[in-house]
Amino acid sequence: IGLAFCLFIHYRIKYRLLNKINFDIDLRNAAQTAIKRLSKFISIYLWIIPSSVSALYLYTQFRLFEVTSWQWGETLFRFSLVIPIAVITLLITRGLIRIMYQRHLRALKHIVNDLG
């Protein structure tokens, strides 16, 4: 379900990005606007996905509303895994963003450089 949701969001971002390009203004400004929007979406991905995965991990590990006993060693170990999980998720997210958007971002930057 999570992967399907991410792919749907990916589709919506590309669809909105392409439909919001205003070709009535000059092409260079339209490409720069598309670059800014795409960069904004990428930065949102880089913050929301790792923090969501970390929060989901904390929720499932600690079962915040159903904690019955606290054992400090186990609790510290589980809590210490949050940072590696966030870092690994960030690296995976960066890789997927590179696969999904880098080609389009390069093409838009190439258009801007050719026109300017």
C-alpha cells in the first residue's frame, strides 16, 4: 500500500508539474519555474519520508498506547535504532529520487542553459 501511495504521489507531482507549465510566457521562465517546483517537491520528499518511517517505527516498537512494562535496556536499544533507520531511509529516498527525477531535472536545466 505504501509503495502504491508513493507511486500515486509521484504521478500526481509529474502531472501537476507538466500541466502547470505556462508556455504563454517565455520558455526559459517556464522551465525555471518547473525546476523550482520540482526542487521543492524533492526537498519535501527528503524530509517527510524518513521522518514518517521513523515515526512509524517508534509507534510500532513502543506501542505508545499499549505499553505494559518498561525494560530500560530493551527500550534504549529500540530507541537507538531510530537514527540508523532514518539515515537508511534517507539514503534509499535519495536514490529513488535520483532515479525518478534526476533525468527530468537535468533536461530542464539543459533547456534553461541553452536558452540563456
